[in-house]
Amino acid sequence: MAGSRLPPEKLKHAMSLSRFMLRSQVIKLYRDMMRIVYNVKDLDQRKALIDFIRHDFKCNKHVEDEIQPTRGPTQLLKIGMDV
């Protein structure tokens, strides 16, 4: 028997391999940014950065374009060097 073992209603929501890989890159970027921000000594500045990152990711949660996150790692390096 060839084909998928998943019921048709679950197949509608299955993501492609490229989408899965992109999702994992975005999650890694979020975690890396949070790890760097937690090293900020000033509590008010740390909270502002955490709120900014969370807000930015929530606003872009429903973006459907499958572009590579190119600006994020560059900004991450800049934040890390400033800390």
C-alpha cells in the first residue's frame, strides 16, 4: 500500500520540508536572541529588549513567505557584541 498513513484531515495541515526547516531556523534565532538578552545587566533594558523581540516575533507569526531569515543573525551578532 503506497501513500500516507495519516487521515486526510491531518494531511491538510502537514508542512513541507522547506517550511519545517525554516521554522526550526526561526525558533533557533529566537532562542539565540533570548540567550544574549538575558546577559544584559540593566534589568529595565533587558525587559525592553525581551518585550521587543517577543512583539516582533508575534507580529510576524503569520507571515507565509518562505524567505531565509538573513537580518536576524546579523542583528544577533550586533546585540551580542554590545552586551
